Amino acid sequence: MISKPYLLEFLPEQPNRLVSYWVAGKLIHISFAIFIIESYVFGILFMESYSNASFFWIIFWGVLFGFSFIHIFLVLADGWSRFQDYKRAKDQLFLYGFHNKIINQYAGSQCQRSAFSTAAKELGFAKETKEHFYNLGYRWYHFIPDYIMKDPFFFYKKYFLKRTFFETYYKPKFNFQQLYLELRYK
């Protein structure tokens, strides 16, 4: 059962879903573009070294091409997961307001903080969110997720794979654009 939304009377104007998707995962989308460019360049260099039959350069450019090509798909999966975080965070903020218990769930990585910050900004909690992340010790240059610092074998954890690349689809409880229009023209 859904309780009465916390922000029902104060809902700010809501952006288009695609805008929210872009803003929530801005760093991820930039990484996606970089990996596409890298894959293209490394692919060309790999093919040139393959035609020259230079074993060292074939391996060198092949490894770089493989690394960047695989990361295209990993970044896409990460972007999907962060958008699910964004939708979940927005529903939680709308229903319960700004609470440390909610925001702390999304503090572990720059990408999650970005997704939460986007949802918070769209609901009028940008200042509180920025202050809370600052009080937790996070700054703009903290790109390395907390779990990497705590556990060097994080790649082998089921939780990491699920939370980073295979987040389940989250169906939002509210259509915020429609709700905004209904409240505005009431």
C-alpha cells in the first residue's frame, strides 16, 4: 500500500524522462562514447598490426581492443542499473521525503550518488543532498566506489555483479510528469 506522498503539494516541474536518464548517468554515457572511440581506434591498429604479422603488436592492440569493446557493454549495463536506482530513489523521496536512511543507500559510488542527486534535484532536495554527501566526506573527485577500497576481490562478488550490471527493472510508482500537470492545472 502506498502512503500519501510527502511532496504532493510541492512537486516542481518535471523534465522529460530522457533528460533524466542522461543526467542521472552522465559520467556513464561519456564513458560509453569514449569506449566506442577507443574500440574503433584500437580495432584499426589491431588490423594494421595483424596485416604486418607483428606478434607483439597483434597481442598489444588486440588486448586493448578487447578491453575497450567489452567495456561498451559493461557501461551500458551500468547505465541501466543507475537509471533503476534513479527511479527507485525518486519514488522513495516522493513518498517519504528526505531522510538519511534513504540517501545512504546510494552513497557508495559516484554513479549512484549522481542518480540519487538527479532524483533529489527533480523533487526539490538538491541542496540537502549535496550537503549530506559533503558531510559524509564525498567530494566531486571521489570517483572510485567505496567497495573497491574495502574489498580488492569485489569483481568476484555476486552482489557487485547484480548491483552494478544486472539491476532488476524498477517500475516507478508514479508518473511524475502527469502528476505535475494534474497538480498545476487543478
